Amino acid sequence: MSTSFKTTCCYCGVGCGIVVHKDRQGKLHVEGDKDHPVNKGMLCSKGMNLHYTVMDTSDRLLYPEMRYNRYLPRQRVTWDQALERTAAVFKQIIQKHGPDSVAFYASGQCLTEEYYVVNKLIKGFIGSNNIDTNSRLCMSSAVAAYKMALGEDSVPGNYDDLELADCIFVAGANPAWCHPILWRRVEAAKAANPSLKIIVSDPRVTQSCALANLHLQLHPGTDIVLHHAIGRILIEQGFTDHAFISQHTEGFARYKETVMQRSLASAAAICGISETDIIEAATYIGKAKRFMTLWTMGLNQSVVGVNKNLSLINLHLITGHIGKQGCGPFSLTGQPNAMGGREVGGLSNLLPAHRLMNNPAHRKEVQEFWGGVPLSEKPGLTATEMFEALNSGKLKAIWILCTNPLVSLPDARLAEAALQKAKFVVVQEISSKPETLQYADVVFPAAAWTEKEGTMTNAERRISYLQKVADAPGEALPDSEIICRFAQKMGFHGFSYNNAAEIYDEHCRLTAGTNIDVSGLNYDLLKEKRSVQWPYPTGTTDLGTPRLFTDHQFYTPSAKAVIHSFDDDNKSAPPDKDYPLILTTGRIRDQWHTMSKTGKVSKLKQHIPAPFLEIHPDDAKERDIRADDIVEIFNSNGVVRVKAQLSTSIKKGVVFLPMHWGKILNNDLSRANNLTHNRLDPISKQPDFKYAAVQVQSYKKPQQRIIIIGAGAGACGFVKSYRPLNNTDEIIVFSKEDLPFYNRVMLPDYISGTQQWEQLVKMTDSEETDFNITLHRGVSVLQIDRENKTVTDSNGLVHEYDVLILAMGSRASVLRDTPPLKGIFTMRNRRDADAFIKHIDPAKGKVMIAGGGLLGIELAASLREMDIDVAVIQRSSKLMDRQLDRLGGQLLYEELTDRGIEILYNDEIERFTGSKQLDGIRLKSGRQIDCQAVVLSIGTTPNIELAQASELTCKRGVVVNEYLQTSDPAVYAIGEIAEFNGTLYGITAAAEQQAAVVARHLSGDITGYYQGTLFMNILKMHGTDLCSLGMVETPDDPAYEEVVFIDKSKRYYKKCLIHNDRLIGAILIGDKSEFLEFKDLIANKIELSDKRLELLRSGKKGEPVIGKLVCSCGSVGEGNITGKIKEGCTSLEKVCQATGAGMGCGSCRPEVQAILERTLPQQGKKKTEQLVTV
């Protein structure tokens, strides 16, 4: 029986309602709440996969950990031990250095209750204002601008205004990707009202531009110039509201004087856009009856972020478009509870309920309410200042909760150095992955979303209650409980709450009489109402306050809104001859923040799986950069190395990096914030993430000599992968065989004559020449001298190397004491195959094959095609016992015996008979069998002797890391000798996959590391479809599930194994048409979601993702879309319906539209159908 719980999404600040369903086994799945006023049942790609982030506990911190000094490893301790030591250290530091020597760094993801108690702790009892959050990095400029213009940090409107506006100006934001549910509401509004005008200003042609009537592709940092130019036109054309200006604002005269100082022509030139476009934008705004603006980081994350915000808000104040339906300046929040944190005063310069830190009466009021120490009037350290203070030694201890500053802070390497120098670091986290943990002296495991209760406030001031759905794993606790326990260990009173409801009640009481009064709220009311909008004072009975300032009375001392004036200069460090490009950073569609949650969902990693640099083709051409080249982006702060993505969507002179990636395998070359700097807006103290001067160049590795030992699938795969990436390195291959580079798994077909030798060859002589390799045929390597980087070959010649790749493969295993009789064979190379062909004769009797694995069965089938009597000896009671379950083995047995192949189970060869030539065998069962030949197909042994002799770390194979490096970084091992995480992958697919990883790594790409290979087995037996993938036996664990289809009489058997809603294994007998689809699902660990219901159930086979993934919700690739367009789907709606793309969250539809336009060249010059809700 399923139980349902209503809650709120914990990603961005949209605040979508979610229904969490919990089944009888405790598994969760989510759907959008159709009754919620925000999303009305819709969810974005991130939200609809939220349950996977909770159910996957593989990375969860389960127990408190502690170390007594930096040189000791952390160890598991009790909660009391960890809290008591932390309290003792904090007391000692505070006593010695004062309360400002400690700090808390929190997150906009914290619940309001968590924010409240940590703010109360540091400000009210420790006596310092050193608390800040990552909201400083995204919202503080908007906060400051709202306060300066409107009197308080108060968003005037709500989401419903989006449907009522007739002009929306999106500035420095890409809501199509970053706030997709809101954008779907805008799309619906546009469909319902085609006259709705949408303006987008952004240096990039983002997905939001697909819906825009006008895109202003301005230069980074010129937003104020643009906004002032629009303001000038509004004044000149008489589009201002004189009555509103005179009655409800102040500062207009100076503003008018300011905007008139720069001509329209000058503004257009500075912005890099046309005068006509600026006039058009101003005309849209001026003629609008209801005008809204939306913005996010493009304005906020700037050294002049506050002024950018104010310049946009000014457009509302001079036109009177505020405090009424369909109007208002609307800052889109990036985190789910950034507003809730500000409500409780959770920043270093705030007090609860928008009280002012520099107001003595406010400080006294809060102190008396809390009953603690006097509140400091000095603002605390902000986010970046904290880490600078740690680095300088001014700050001694820091407590980091619910955030990863080593990815999100600017100048991340400075932040790392700061944590290294800190005297004491506490990390309160849910995941074991954040880089902060390596610096932690104490680690507190925290509860995650659905594992605790509390409240959050979204961007439209909507407060909602989040239910607890499941228990946290291990000993993890809610953040608020951890803080309260610590406060009590410190000896502070006022933290002995019985539950989260008591914390919330206290917070509500503290807001009474303020402009954000929520004294009428409690958990019971929130559960009843589902959500309300503040203010919500005592006595309120409806759903709260949908809009503020409807009476045009603002929260300033004069009750008038303030129109601010300032110059339009950008204060960022400008480009110069050394760093001529402007770097801007931002988000991508399916990831969020530092990927601690979204990075756990495989489905969300398919759209854009790795970091990249977006660069204009002209800028790339100047630097001889091609698409997918590895490039280095660098400035005085640091360097990043990623692949280049050439795009005319970005303005020339500007480059873009996504901000989500941190260290990859302890390498920080993918981290965008290596390049950003600590320049701050002087008012908001928000960093200048969107503007950093950089240079870009192709990554040039030094020319190297690469020696490969072995010429099998791995060596061939490396050459074919590496040469497209590098054509200058010298590649030397040693092949012990005279005939290298062939497909040994096809030897049975060569023996039967089904394939000629040429068909087995994987690299021809002409290809060897084209690939520019030196191939030593019939020459082996006898010795490796790693110290001098040389190898000695079988001719006694010594060869130097820079990089050595071991690809020696394996040899056939043989039975102990196998005699040197003619007629006993193994099957590993052409020499074996040719000798076998020469030996066998259909008239000379039976051939016995020892081993019922893949090769043995394929050879047996090939011999039967040659009309040779054959039998297979299998020491166990099942064929292909590692690749099939019992039923699969039985069906294969029936197929083979029908072909006349005898199967001898539970037996093995005891001895061979014959003097000089084999004439028979005796089995351990006592049976004597006359035969002309025996083929030993009982497995292989890796050829690791050369690696062992050179003292590389070896176990069963040569031990390698994620880049296939051995214990010597200059030596790689691939193929059958490579042991990765305790596993030897003895299949061709693994060798080729490993070779490709080595090729990329040598070319400078650190993102594509090896994570193992899917075991795949396809029986190549004519007339029979049989394959298996991954796990085939179902563990005795209810977490593992089977989906099975059987028709025994037709030998039709299909079985899927599922764990955590991922396909982990499959057997397909009788029809393997799902092989490619299942291979993709298993190899990429894609969550099944609704596809679970389609497995083996429909006559129609699922189509695998073809080409680059476009739609994460429906798993639709670019190739799937172009295929349907070519079949006749020529409108966006038809393409979406035919492919399933855009039918989920809808954020991929701009991409679908772009593909449609590219694929229909006759329509390329005119826009296809406007985006509509489908």
C-alpha cells in the first residue's frame, strides 16, 4: 500500500509543490502536485527525479567523525564525543581570540528553522555576526537593491502576474533552463496572448531567447548603460507615469539628469547592440499596460550588481508598474529557501524579520526576545571575507553546513588554502563527496530532504511546510537538531526545543509587528492551507498577501520608493592584451549548484556530461581552436582545461563556462571558479562571477614517444582513438605475432569458413601507414627499465619511451600436466586456428571441447556447420555459467543438443590418451571417449609477468586507476591484463573503452575517466539469438526485482534485473532486439522511471537514444528528433508528440525547435511555430 506526502521541491527558488509516494518497501517516487498554485502539477527534469537523490544513500555520511589533529585520520565517534569536543574547541578559541574568531557558513538550502537556530546561536549567544550563506553569492545584490529602492527586501509581485503581464523583460537570466516551470507558465501566457512582448538581454543566445520578440545581445557588464538608455527613451517619448512619480517616488529629477548624459548612439555602441533594438525594447515597455522584469545572476553577480538591480527597478518606478496585477520587479531566486534565510536574518548584516543591525532599538528588541548576550552592531564577515580571514589567520574556526564553498566560491584555490590554514573546521553534510571534508576536524552527518520537517519560502514570498517522509540513514540528524545540541553543549539556554514546530513558532513570534509579520502562522495552519504568502499576521484567514505596495506606500522613511542615480561604468577588471576575453559563468539545464544531488541521477548527466567552454567561432579561429579541442582558459588566478564548444550563440569576445564542476579525481582543472576573482559589489559584497578577463589557447602537450606492448584489441583501439586527437606523437607497437590487429573472437567463424581472414583484420596495412605508427611484427618486449624509461625487445634492441602502454593480453589456460600430444589445442590466435583447421577431418571422429563458455560453444557450433561430430565438457551443471541463469542455460542446452552437439555436465578431463598423437580422453567420471582433437577453452591467464618483473603493482592483473595508469604514472595498462577495482574485464569492449580513456587522458582530457565496463555477451551462433548483459542472477534481496517473459516451447526467454529503479542486467534469448536499448540503460545507469512499465511489455521495441541527448525527461536524442522530422513531423508540436521530447518539464523545447529549424532548411530563415505548451 502506497502512502503519499505533500512537500516542496528543494532545488531552485520556484518552490514547486511535490507529492512523494512511498510504497510498501519504503521506496519513493515523486510527482508534481496538481493542486499547488506554483507548478500546477508540472516538474522540471531535476524535480521529477528528486526521489533518486534520497534513495541513493551510497554517498551518505552516516556517523559523526572526528580527528584530534590534522595529521591523524578521522574516526567514527559518538554524537556526544563529537559535540563535546567541538564545543570545547569553540569555547577555547572564543575565550582566547574573542567571538569574532569563529564563523558559520550556511546555505540557502537550509530550512527556515535551521537558519533560525544557527543565526540565534552565533548572534544571540556567541555574540558575533559572523554568519553568512551561499545566498551571498547569488541574491545579495537584489536584496540590497530592494531595500534601497523599496525600503525592505520585499518582492512586490507573484507568479500569477506572469500570466497577466503584456510585456516581460528578462535581464541576465535564462529561466528556460534555470527556472523551467516558471518559463512554462510564460510559454502558456504567450500562447494565450500572442501580443505578449518578451525581451531578453543576455550576451548569449540562451534557450529563453527562443520565445523572445527581441533579444538584446549586449556586452557583459553594460546592463546599466542599457537600462539607462531605455529609461531615457521612456522619458523622451512620454511613457512615464508623472502622477506616480510625483506622489510615490523621490529622486526622479536627478535620475532624469543622469540618463540624459549619455546619447542613445553612445549607449548602443557601448552595449554592442543597435539603437533600433533599444528603441524597440523601450517602446514595448512604454506601451505596456502591465510590465514585469525578471532577473537573476546576470545582474546580481557583478561588482556593480546593486546598481544593475536598481537601474532595472527604476524602469518600474518611472512607469508606475509596481504594486498592481501583472507588474513589478521580480528577482528569481536560485535556492529553495534563500528568502526564508533572509526572513530570520541569516546573513552577516541582517537581523531577524528585516530588522536593521545598525538600529540600537532593533538589536535590543532581539536580544530581549532571545535572552542572550548583547548583539553586536558590527556586520560580520561575508562569504568571501570569511575565507580571506581564515587565510590571514584572523578567523580561527569555521563551521560549514549544507554547502560546498570549494566549488561555489570565487578564487576557489584561495578558499582551499584558507581551509588548510584554519585552526578548526566543522563540516555538517549529507554527502561524503564534497572537497571540504578533507579539511574537516569534525564531521556531522545531516538529514536530507524528506528526512526532516520544516518550512521554506520561495521567490514569491510563499511559505510552505515540508513533511518528513522517511528516516535518515545511520545516525544522521536534522541540521537544526545538530545546532541545538551543540548550543546546549556550549551551555546556552533557549535551545531545548522539543520539535521543529516549536522553533518555527518562536520565529513567527519574533516577526510580530514587522513588515514580514507571520505571527499568524504555525505548522497546523500551513498543513491546512498548503502554502501562504507573507505577510500573514495574527487574525489572517485567507492565503496571505499576494502583492505588496498595492497602496503605493513603500517601506522607506518617506513611504516613497527611491529612484536611485549613479554612473553607468562597470567596475570589473577589464580585458587587456594578456587576457583579452571576458569569461562569464553559469548553469546548465539538468544540473544544480555543485551537483551533490543532481550528480547522483544518471539521467541528468546525459544531456551535458562534462564541462565545456563555449566560444565564438571567430575567437576560436584566431586561436586555431576547433570544435572539441582541449583548451586551457587562464588568467592570473588559475587555469581550467576543458573541451571547446564553438557557437555563434555567444557574443564575440565572450566565453562561457558552467559552474557546477569541482574537482574530478582530485584534479581541479574543470572548476570554473579557479578563474573568478574576489572583486565584490561594495554594498552587497556579492562577487563578480560574471566578468573575469581570461585568455584561451589550445592545450599543447609536449611531443612524446609512446610505446605499446601488444597488438590486440586494446592497442588497435588506442591508435584509432588517439590519432584523431594527436598526429604528432610517435607511436611504436610491438607485436609478438606476425599478424597483428585482428578480431580473435571471430576465430570460430574463420575455422568454419564463414569469414575469411581479411574480415577479421581490424587494421589493414594501409591504415597502419595512415595512422603513422611503427609496427614491429613478430617482436616481443623482454624487459622494462622504468627508471630509465626504456624497453628491450627480443632482438636485443633498446627503445626509449615517454609513455608506455601495456596491452599484452592473455594466454589460454591449460590443464595441469597437459602432455605435448598432437591434437590438443587452445584457440587464441591464427596459428592455433590454422593448425586446428589442418588437423581436423570430419571422417576422423569426434572433437571434444573442454569448457562450456562463450568461445567453446561458438566453436562447437562452427564445427557442427562443418559436419564434424563434437561434444562439450562442462565441469559445472550449466552452460555459460557466468553469463546465463539456470533457465537460460537449459534453453541453450536444448538448442545445442538439437544441433547434434553433445553436452557432458559435471565432468572434466582426467587424462589424455595416445602416444604421439591424441586418440582419446578419460573423464573423471570414468568415461572413455575416442576423439581426434581436444580444444581447451577453460579460460585465460593474463600476461602480467613483464609487469611483475618491472615491479609494477600487480594482483591478479596489473592494478590501474581511473585513467588506466599503473603504479608508475608513465605506464598504462589496458585490456585483459588491467585490473580495475579488483576486476579483470576480459572482453574486447573493455579493451577498446580503456584504450579510449588513455587516449583522452594523454590528450589532456581529465573528464572522461574509466568507471568499469558493462559485461556483455552475445553468442555468435547462426540461427540463434542469445545475449546477456550485466548481472544475470537475482540476489536474495527484495531490493532486487525481476521482469520476466518466458515461452519455453519456443525457447523465447527475456529477463530484466532491476535495482534502485535501474536496469542492472538482462538475458535475451530468441530475440535480442532490445539489446542496444538495454545496453544504453545499463551502461549509463539510467533511471527507468516510466520506462519500467514498458520493459518486455509492448510489441514495439524501445528506441535507444540516438546522438546527443536533448530531452532528459523522455530520453530522446537529436538523432531521434531528426528522424521524426524526416518522417514528416514539421511542427514543434508534432515533433514533441512523436518523440516524447518536451512532454515532461519542457525545458528542452528550445533545443527541439532549433533542431527543427536546422533540419528544415527551407524554413531556416523564418521562425518555426512559436513555442506552445504541448
